[in-house]
Amino acid sequence: MEELLNKIFSKDSTEYLDLIYENMENEGKILTKEFLNGLKPYKDKKKKIKEIILNELSKMFEMDNQKKYEIEKKLNIFEEVINDENGYYNRSYHKQGIKDGTKLFFELWDKK
């Protein structure tokens, strides 16, 4: 049993963590309504800051609507990269939590 647990919890073995995480995500246990509602103020703030940046750039440089649109597209891409990075952190934290919880469960089970 200990050898199996060591294999499961080795740094190289993350497949089972990925499967558990994906299952939790698909069942809506990670991006809950409460969590998504909690994100709303941050989304609103990002939108407002994006508008401020575009307005400041418009004041600094002569820009037609096309140029403004191109800059806004690049800001959106930048935002997506930040969101992807945050998603990576969240996924890693959840997987570590699953790993720690499973390890604790088996340690307690062995003591029975």
C-alpha cells in the first residue's frame, strides 16, 4: 500500500489529479455561481481601467476608431493571458489540495 501511495503522490504522477480536477470542474464544483458572482467586481474594474487606458492613449495620440479597436483587441488578448495564468494557479492549488486531502485520508485510514 505504501508503495502505491508513494507512486500516486510522486511529483511525476499528476494524471489522477487532472482527472479529479476536470471532473470537479465539469460538475460545477470549482466555478460555482457564488465564485462567478464574486468575480463580477473585478471584471467591472478591468473594464473600467481598459476604458481609462484607451481614453488616455486617445488624448496622447491621434487615433481613429480602427486604431482604437486594434489597441482594445491587444488589451483583450493581454487580459486573456492574465486569465490563463490565473487559471493555471487555480488549477495547481486545487490539485495540490486534492493531493493533500487524499494523502491525509489514506494516512488516517491506515491508523484505523
